[in-house]
Amino acid sequence: MLGNATPVDEAHRDQVLVHETRSELKGSISAWVLLAAVTSFLAFTFAGRAGMVGFSVWLGAMGLVLAGWLAAWMAFTRRPPSDAAILTRWIPGAKAAMTLCNLATAGSVWVFMPVAGPELRALLFMLFAWFLIMQFAAATEATQVLRSAVVLVLGSLTLWLLVERPPHFLPMSLFLPVFGATLIAIRRFVRQAVVAARVAQATADDARDALAAALVELERARDAKTHFIRAASHDLQQPLQAANLFLERIGPSRRTGDQLDAIGGLKRALTAARTLVGSMLEHLKLEGDAVSVDIDIFPASDLFERVLLTQAPAAAAAGIRLNVVGHRRVLRADRLLLARAVENLVANAIRHSGGERILLGVRQQDGRTRIWVIDDGQGLSPGDDARIFQPFEQGARVGAAGGFGLGLAATRSLAGLMGGDCGVRAGLTRGAAFWISAPAADKGAPVRCAA
């Protein structure tokens, strides 16, 4: 029935089958009661009249179907299975049981009809028709085997009519295939409408969930940008106001020592403002895909020399020692982008860790190279590692150091441009251990040192 389904229908096919199976099996006890009642009636009516072998085979098959049906219903009701179990075990099992029931019913034609009188034969015809209509009404797309039931049961009845030739056998043998074809055609139209409606409902549910998620993300982005604007206004005003105060302290009436202190403070304030503006511009360039990548092979010592050159003054001012290991390793990355990414991690550790030592190192493993920036500071709060790499997000222990929450986001973007990634490993030290990964350089590849 679903052979001509659209891609959207195919995407929801398993969902429809699982939903129908859950609905059908939970409510199928009424159909079981009816089938058990009809089976008991036929067993009582034809016991001792029908052939012993055929009667025993039919009764055993129907008993097996009814017992399995009841056991499945009880197990499903007490402990509902997973969707995967329904698709892989329950649906095939239900189809097999119904096929066995169809075979037993088709075989019962040759067990009951030869020994039944005219009135009982009419009743049997009604029961066989009821059996097919029950499958038409009760079975779902997941478990319906109506076509096999029509072919087996009506085919068996038609064959018996042609062999035994009772009164009016010819019109009846012509009517039964038409009746079966009509059932199948109606079933097809009904199933198409039912499944289409359920697929449309599932699609609408998915669209509603996607819309809700999009609205949540939009709200988060709006809140993040609002926070960014507030932080930008606050954090940029601070160094600029400090620079203005230091400028006022520089004048001919001031002593040389005071002027030197003011000039030093002015430089620090302007450096902080430049750093904040630089992080904003870098974020905008990364978002606008305006950063080009030039992959090169170079020694790790080049990277560390650049990072120490730019970060050592700030580390010294904060009373933090910078140590390096693994400087003889070879890196494969964009020199400038990797340096900016590592500088972001080091600057972040200097501003926020509160420690006394930062270790920079390189390690190669499984075809990847990792650059580590490890501090012995206060570490991260629970849950920080899951969000601090998002734009405008900061750890819970940032404190008065401020910032826009763009440094780690920029680091992850820069690493991604070079085919790598970045993250933080908890539990390695009492502080924080951040890393940047990149593809390892091939052995024997020419190494270019910085000019």
C-alpha cells in the first residue's frame, strides 16, 4: 500500500506502523474473544463428525494461534516493547500468526463442508465471510494479510464448489472471487486514506516540534546578542574611561614617576580595548566566512615562540609562569590561524584561571596532533564545558575579568577551518585542560621554519 509513497511518507512509515501496532494489539482482545467463541462453536459442532486427522490438525493450529495471541497480548500490555522490537519482532510475528490462522481456516473448508448439511453449509459460508470481514476491519497496515486470507479462504471455497458441485455451485464460484477482489480494493482505498491521514499528522507534529525548537534557538540567540551588546558597552567603556583618567595624570606639573605609572596604565587600558575590539572583529570575520586558510608544515617551536611573544607580558603582569613542552614536534596547520587559536586559549587562562602556571604542549596520537593549554587554576564549574564554546557564553567563574564570551567560540571555528576541533578535558588537572586538534603531518614532509 505504501509502495507509491512520497519521501515524506517513507520517512514516517515506521512511525505509522509502530503507532498502529500499539493501538491494535492493546485493543485486539475483543477480536480474540470472538475468534475463540467461533472456534469453540465449530469444535463442539463438528467433534465426532469431521475426519479425525483433518479436525485435529485444524483444532491444533487454531489453538496455537489463540494461545500465542493471548500470550502476546498479555506480554505487550504488561511490558510494552520498544519501537525497534515492534518493527523487527512483533510485526513479523503477528503476520506469521495470522497467516497460520488463514491456512487453518482455508483447510477447514475441506474438513467441515463435506460433512455439513445445507443449513450448516450456509452458516459456514457466513462464518468464512465474517472471518474475512474481521480481517478487513481489524488488521492494520503493520499486520494485515488480507490478500493471503482472500486467496487462501475464498480460493479453497471456490475449489471445493467446483469439485463437489453442490446446487448453484457455478454462480457461487464466480461470485466468491469478485467478493474477494472487492474486499481487497476497498481495503486498499481505506488504508490509503488512513495512512495518509496519520502521515500528515506525524508530519505536522514534526513541523510543530521543529518550529518550537527554532523559536527556542531564536530566543536564545536574541538573549545572547542582547547580553553581547550590554557586555560590549560595559567592557569597552571600562578601559576607555581608564585611559582617559591616565591621560589626565600626564602633564607638566606631574612628577616623572607618576607620569610613568600613568603611561603604563594607559597602555594596559588601550591594550584591553584593542583586545576586545579584535575579538569582536574576529568573530564577525568568522561568521562571514572571510577567513582564508593556508595549510603549512612547521615546527611547534615556531608556534610557541609567537604565543610567548604575545602572551608573556600579560602572564608576567598576572604573576603566571608559561612553560612549554614538545617544541620539537611538527605541526600541519595554518600558522597564523593556529597561533590565534592557541593565543585565545592562553589569554583565556591568564584572565580567568586564577592559577600560577600555564603549560603549553604538543602530543601526537592516532594520526592527530593535539596542542594542549593546561592551567593549575580554579577550573570549570559543572556544566561549563557543554556551553563555553558557544558564542557569547562564558563560564560561571569568569568574575570581574569580563569579556564577550567570543574567545573559545573563535578558537573552535579556527580549528574547524583547519580540519580540526577543540575542547576541554575534565579531571586531567585541578585547573582546566583545553586542547586543539589538527591532522598530523606526514612523516618526511618538508618543514618550513618561520622567516
